[in-house]
Amino acid sequence: MINVEPEDVRNPSSGLLWCDRGKHGRYGDTAKIGEKSGRLGITLPPNGFRREIEACGIAGLINTDGKRENGERVIKMITTMYDRENGLGAGYACYGLFPELANKYCIQLLLDDEEAKQRVEEYFKKMALIEKDERVFTRAVKGMKEPYPLIWRFFVEVPQEALVGSASGKSEDDYVVDMVMHVNSLIDGAFCMSSGKNMAVFKGNGWSNEIAEFYDLADRYQGYMWLSHSRFPTNTPGWWGGAHPFNILDWGLCHNGEITSYGTNKRYVEMWGYKCTLLTDSEVVTYLWDLLCRRHQLPIQVASVAFSPKYYDDIAVLPTDRAKVETALRMVYGRAMINGPFSILVGTNRPKPTMIALTDRKKLRPMIGATDNGTVFASSEECAIRRVADPAEVWAPVAGNPIVAQVGNGLISAGMRDYFEQKKLVMEA
Amino acid sequence: MTGKSITIDAVDERTKSPHRYWILNEKIHHAANEGYKHIILKNVFGQRFIAACMEHTDLKIDIYGTPGNDLGVFMSGPTVEVHGNCEDQTGNTMNSGTIVVHGNAWDVTGLAARGGSIFVRGDGGYRIGIHMKAYEEQRPVIVYGGSVKEFFGEYMAGGVLVALGMKINGSKVEDVPADEVVRGSLGSGIHGGTIYVRGNVPERLLGVSATAEQFTQEDEITLRPILEQFCRYFEVDMERIYEMEITKIGPSSSRPFKAYYNARSV
Amino acid sequence: MPAKVEGIKIEIPSRFRVEIDRERCKICRRCTVNCTFDALYFNDERIIARHENCVACQRCAMKCPQNAITIRHNEMAYPPHASYTERIRRIGWEQASTGGVMLSSCGNDLEYPIIFDDLVLDAAQVTNPAIDPLREPIETKCFLGGKPAKLDFKEDGTQVHFGTKLPPNIVLNTPIMVGQMSLGSISYNAQMAIFKAAMEVGTIVGTGEGGLHPDFYKYGRIINSEVASGRFGVNPSYLKKVAALEIKIGQGAKPGHGGHLPGEKVSTLISETRMIPKGTDALSPYPHHDIYSIEDLQQLIYALKESSRYEVPVGVKIAAVHNVAAIASGMVRAGADFITIDGFRGGTGAAPRIIRDHAGIPIELAIAAVDERLREEGIRHKATLCAGGSIRYSADLVKALALGADVAMIGTPVLIAMGCRVCQQCHRGTCAWGIATQNPAYSQRLDTEIGARRIANLLHAWTEELREICGAMGIDSVEGFVGNRDRLRYVGPNPRIAEILGVKHAGEAWG
């Protein structure tokens, strides 16, 4: 028989007081890293920003008929894949939870304490119009060690006057991005978890079931799209801000894998004005989606081709026009190509609420899709889907080909056929 | 106890949550060591390593649900029948025994397999049968009824790998579209063993050192008993399989990378 | 995909010259039989040398009863050039000749700084007594495997209860283990000699990625089975009848590459043990195709633990690369009971020169970085840290332990003990000493008893020298020496290295 309790070996809490580590002393102590001070383990990582290796589980669902549901199903999905996490980070994103305030940016923050909240509030008052702000409901969870951060949300609107004077024709979105970058790099004790309209990210340092309980996601919120992520970081004891989903505006991103082209991608997005402060792969990927889809206006599936393009040998056998376009994408977006094993789940509100699931072109990370009764599911493992549904169709998408599902438009792409085969390509140049 | 069967529920009746895999596997090993020859697992949701390294040759395990990664890893003897889909790495480094899947089995099935058989009714993913190897009677066999994706049989050093391209739904059998049966980099780096694909395989799909060969009487002798087993498990008519020609793929050289290296010193 | 190339013959000066003292030579022709590189032949009159084939393995010279042979460097003059060195010019000619990737064996032979040689040791004086290793006990026993964070004791009246289940650990009599050298890269006789020596000394030996020959299962209790990406020889006995399991993610000589056994060395024996056709190249895949991310490594570690029913330690071996500390941390969190790091000078049976000579980082820095990171994260006790890759002699052993390694892993020194000259021809399969060949005519030259004796002597000598150093420092048990960086001082040119090593500069005092 077994003479060792595997639970003991795997549980990060056993023999290891994860809140008690760090070169800088005890967890929860305040320190300064770069320009910013904050509580270690909450709004700042305990041992400084370090490149993390991400390993994890992801699961998501979208009701393409727009029906809203609470978090029960997505929580069951992510917690079934317990072996993919190690208790040092998990998170959820919910889309559609604030229908009455749907046109205001909801900025949801992790804060060390009341003073940090004051600092953020002062900054927001200077920069924007605060429609409403409130404490985000949380409750103590047995096993999750204190201190817990203060979680707060602000519903803000960008005043028109603030944009008028801007020389480069800044949009509302750019303005909010700048605000978020400012908070994250310069306001002590504060970290923005999400900044999108009618969506919010709930994440932290704990097991996926603990985080769900902490925020009461099974009951409190209703959304037509839920994304979730459970983490297995290889570095430091986790920190609240380091969990996924990662977010900028309404882009929510859950990422499994490691980006070998990180150095190249980072320098590319920085050229376009994004600041990669957190040194995580997921940060770079989120900015790439924002850059290609929101700013460059590429259709979602075209952006996917840029991220996971075809091999030149395969482009060579395509019809001329398609070969030209696919080659152009590689030429122009070569530095945006995401190399290395990855499986990502992305949520966005534009043009309509959409869920995207994409893998790398060598298919080195798992992804399964399924449909059941108006809902489209995507997950690292089939068992997660089987626990909450008895789906009519289950499939694994082709490497580098996205599953795209949208409210009102159903399953737009199952990730099985080429985009330029699905749509008729009309060459204007 | 001998000859009797036992049913194990993979869901904890108290908490209604799936058992963690080591608890489920402990129950399975315990039952097998107590002498049960037939173990039935119900409500399996993603538990990994089921039947890992088990050497009981007269043991049958029936799985209802979705077994997790590494089903039958290092296994050497038992027969495992899955009534559902499998995840990745099914039959990883399998030594002997049989795995039958009434559903799909995704990526990296039969990685480094060295013996035994895996029969899958449905579809597969990437890198199936990668680095299979054989020696005399130790010969692994993997058969997929449906379609498979890139790198089928990468690095193959021995054994038999088959893709039939048939969508089997009860008694209804449809042919998978011709360009979806197998995909690129087929048998890339193959230096031993044989791959059989039902239907035509365009040359551009062949990987490094893989080459189409003449299907001979010997191949018929090798393949028929394997297909007979497949047909028995999934109730398919053998004639339906032979409605299309079977393409045979083997290594163009046993040392495809010999000229790649320079062994002299400077 | 590799391009098709056409080989072409080009004249290149030979590296060595075989000089035969004609006065002494009695034309017994023993040298022509002993040379396995076709550098000597008898033309019916006298012994003739084919200098261009000589690799300086010294076999002929050692076996000449008249001591008539000397091997010399070929003193051909090359026009001097500081950056286009002789070697670089030769590489150009070779590649123009074959179009091939340059292959070599053994460890990195380029001149990079050797940090071990910039470290000096402390000794106890006046304030602390030295201990005499000849007459007093100095213990070198150590344990390989994970340890719990603490032990549970509960007092209850007159009784005290001990309540901790210890995870599986192996006892080593000396903190030196033999690394992974496969049957295939070395001969059956060489492997048997190593197993015998380890049985006597009381330490473990790696099987390498060639599987375990059925004749060697009787050495199971000192065997560390390697599970590499090619999964050669991995069957249930290989996993259950041994002392430890080690997943090979990489090796120091070729980070990012898989194992490589050229077809010349895949004999009938190897074909049977590895289950691949005779004469084919045994190229292991670069990654494990079931490990593409850190959670997959956890999956394989637990597949092995489940398979061995949690009864043996399961470890992971990686090459020392830039991110080694973070990777090591991930591995320990993924459940590894021991981790082995292989530095960039580690040996190999065959590797492309471009990788062997240029990729990876020095093991000294890797040991310090990994030890530091694991302590920072509070998980140092969960895994034993083994390190190697050019631990050349006992001084390196001592310094590696002081930097933070629990166990030193050695490969090349064991081969040297058996007679290896480090001529870097292992990949060609014609080792004249019978060590790195599969040709039975050559491998029988290595007597397993004598080989075992020689290796055991080497390990004894190193252990005694370790005890000498510990004694000189006043430490009577090796646990007090491991990671004791205060007993080292740096005397090299780059203070940043001292900083990364966590070692003070010579001249700095204790406080």
C-alpha cells in the first residue's frame, strides 16, 4: 500500500507557510518595488516581478442566445480539473453582469487597504466622472490565509473635454488604458483587475473553488459568458494580481503555456505604446489582441491567423490570392506571432460578446470544444465539460484555428476550417 | 472473490465530487490485488493514470465516463474498455495489454508504445503513435476508426499504425472526406514499422523519410487479423473497410539522417 | 527538413603524428591490432602510420611492448591569426567537405572560465579545532529523496509518540553518484564495471536512456532508471525493480536536444534492448512528447509515482540554462523528489558541437542559483539537489557541495578511471579501450573486475579527500558542509560572480 500521503506532497500549504516567504520578509509586509509600494503578495509580487512560467487549466462557456446564468457551471468545470492547479492562483471573468450600467467602464481593483482606495479614488476623480463605486462582496474562506485585499469597483465615464485637447486623436478606450497603466505602475497599494464595460474579473491567490467562494460567484452574478482559469505557477508563492484572467478594457485572457517569443512580442507591443510592467506572458498576449483587433481593426479570425500562421510549405499550395494574403500577414505581423506551446481563452465585448479559444500551430496544449443547447463550451479537458452538460457535439479544434462563438450569432467557427476558405476573399489591392 | 466483478464509483458519495485520482487508483489496485478479475468504474470524470503500470494479465477494467490523461500508462497486461471519450496520452509507453475506446482519443496516444493494442472507434489528434517501437513478438498496434491529425507515426521505429477514416455511428458508417483522414508530416522520421491508411495519401502529406510502398500479400496477412479484432469490437463490417484501397507507408531508409552529421574531429 | 548535400573530399592536415622508433620496433604488429581507428597497418615490411586517422587515444603506445611509439601533435604551421584560429579554419574545411552538422563526444572542450578554479577553501585554526580524518569519524552518508518539513512528536505522560511517515529515500555512503551513461553509448562491460563498483561503494548509478539489460537487474538496489524522451527500455520491471527513477528533460552537453546513438553503435544487443532496428540511429525526440508545459511534467512525475506505488524517489534531470532557478522551483513544486542539474561542460556520447560547445551555463552558478531560489521559496527540503557536468576531481566535488549541492553527479571521471583518454571519439563506436563501443572484439578489452576495482578506488579516494577537507574545517559530518558557502572564498577576476555565487571575496572575514 501507499506509505506516503500524496496530498501532503502536493499541497502547497503543507510544511510551507506560503504567506511567510520572500526575501523581503513576511507576507503582507509593505515594500517598494520600482516606483511603487504595496503589500507583498497582494498588490505586489512577494519576490519582485519575475518572468513566470504558466501552467494551468482553463474553462469557459458562452450562451449564444444571450441567456444569463450564475457561475455554478463554470465553477464546476474548472474545479473538475484539480490536477492542473496547485492552489497559488485562480480567477474568473464574467460578461453581462451589469446590464443597467452597461455603458460605463467598470474598473475592479485589488487594494491593500482603505488608504489605497482613497488614492485611487482621488486619481479617478481627477481624470474621469465616477458614476458609482462600491465594495465588491467577499467573504472569508477557510484555508485561504489572511490578509485579504480590499476589493472595490468604480463605474466611470470618460469626460468628453478630456479627449478634445488630445493631439493624437485619443479615444475613450485609450484614455482608460492610460488610467489603468497609471494605477498599476504608480499608485501604491492598488492593482486593476479589470477595466471593461459590463464585465468584471474576479481573481486571487487560492484554489479555484476557494476563489469562487470568496467572491460568491455561484450565486451573486449573472452573465452570458464566463471564463475561468486555475494556475500552477512555478515561481514564488502566488500573488493576487498575478492570477488570470488577465485583462485590459474588455479583453479577458486565460492562458496555458509559455511564450518562447516573449522578448520579441514584448518589444513589438511596447513600440505601439503598451507598457509591459508585469513581465508575464499573458500580459503581452492580451495587449496583442487589443492591438490587432481594436486598434488595427483586424477581424478576430484574421488576428488568429497572425498569431498562429500557416507554415510556408502549406502556404505554397494555396490558391494565389489566399497565398498572397497569408504571406502578407506573416510579413507584417511576424513579430506578433506567438511562438511556443499555448492554449488561450479570450473574452471580448466587441463587436458583440464573443468567446475565442485558440491553440498554437503545433498543438502542444490541449483544447476541447462542445455545444449543448445554446451554449458553447471550451476547456483544457473534456471531463470538465462532461460534468456540466451532455453535449451533442464535442471536438478538438485544428492547431492554430480558433473556436469563435458570439452572442446572437452562435458558433461562428469551430476551429476546423480555414477562415479564408469559410469567407470569400475579395482582393482590392 | 476470483471471477467476481466489483463496481467502483469514481464520485465520492459524501461530497458528490469526483474522487481525486490517487484515491480512485488505490481502490483499483486494491481490488486487483484482492483477486477481482473484472473491475467496473462508473462516473469517471478526468481521473488520470488509471491502470498505470498494472501487470495483471487476466484483468478486465470497464470504464464509464471520461478517463483522464495517461490512461494505461506503462501498462503491461490488463484489458481496458472505455465507454466514452479519452483525453491525451492514452496508452503512453504501453508494454502489453489492450485498450478499446468507444469514442475519441486525442493527442499523443500510444506515445513510445512497445507492445499491446489500442483500438479507437472515433477520431484522434496530434502525434499519435509517436516513437512506437517493436522487437520480435513485442509489437504495438494502434488502430483509429476515424480521422487523425498531423504527425501520425512521427519517429516510428516499429509496430503497426492504422487510420481508417470511417465515421462509425452505431450501425451507420460514413466515409470521412478524403482530405481529412490523415494530415501533414505523416510518419515524419519513420525508420521502422508500418503505417496503413484507408484511401489515397497525397505525397505532400508524407513526412521526412516516409514513403508510400506496395501493399503486398504479407501486409494482408499482417493487417487482416488486426482489422478483424477492430470489427469485432465496434461491430463493423470488414467488407466496408476493404471498399477502399489501403495505402502502405514505410521508411525510405533506416538511417534517414545519416548524411546530416559529420563525425570527424577538428 | 535537412537539405540534400553532396560530400566532396578536401585535403586537411592531420591533427597528430604517430612516431615509431624504428630501432626499438620489433614489428610484432601488436599496435596494428590494437588501433581501432585504422591509423596503423603493416605493409609486409614494416609498420606504417595513417596519421590523418590518429585520434591520440594512446592505445598503441600503451600496448607496445617495446615502448616504441609516441604520439605527437602535427607541427604543421598555420599562418597566424588571432581570431581565425586553427580550429575555426579546420571546421570550415570539414563542413565544406561533408555539409554535415559537426558531431563530437565527451564534454565541452573550449576555453571558458572554470569557476571552481577560482574558489579556495577555508580551514579551522586556533578558534576551532581541525578534526583528524585518519583517526576520528567524519561521516559522509547522505539521503537522496524528499524530506518532510518537520517531524511530529507528541509527549503523553510517560510515552512519546512519533507520527511522521517518511517519504522514500535512498542511503548513499558518499555524496557522489554516477550519472546517466546508457548501454549503447558505453559497452556492456563498462556498464557492468560501474554497477559492481557502485554496489561496493554504496552509491547509485544511472542507467542512461538505453534501458536496463536483463543481466543487470541483480544490481537493482543501486540503480537509478532514466526515463528519457525515447523511452527506450521502459517496461514495468525497469520502473519497479530499481532504487530510483529519473526523468531526463535535458543534459548539460546539449540543452534542448535529445539523446543520440549513431547507427554504428546500434548492434544486435542494442537493437534488442532498445527495440529499434539494428543499424538505425537512435535519436531521442527533443522534448518528451507528453511534456510540453510544467503541468505535464507533474503528470509524468505522478505517472511514475503511481506506477511504482509511491515506493521510490522520482527525480528530474535538467541542463543548466539561463532560467534554471525558476525551472528547478517548478520541478520541485511539480513533485520531484530530487533534481539533477547538468552543467554546460557535461559529457555525452554524441552531440553536435554547436550545442555542446556553446549552449548552457556553468554548473557552479547554477548550483548557487537553484539552492538560493529553493531556500527563498521555502521548498529546499522537498528535493535533494544533485549537480554535475564537469566535476572533474575531488576539489570540484568539495566546492560543488559547499556551494549547495547535496550530491555530486559524475560521468567522465568514472570513464577515466577505466582508462578513457577523453579523445572525443565515442560517437564513432570504435573506442580502443573498450569503453564506448558496441563491438564485442573491443569491449572485451575491458575486464569488468579490473574496471570495477579502478572505479571503486577512484570513489574511495575522492571520499577520503572530502573527509580531509571537512576535517580541516572542523566539520565531522557532511551535512554541515553542504551549502556552507562561508567556507569558500573567491579569488577570481569578476566580483559579480562572487555575488551570484553568494561567496565572499578572499580577504573578507566572517562577519
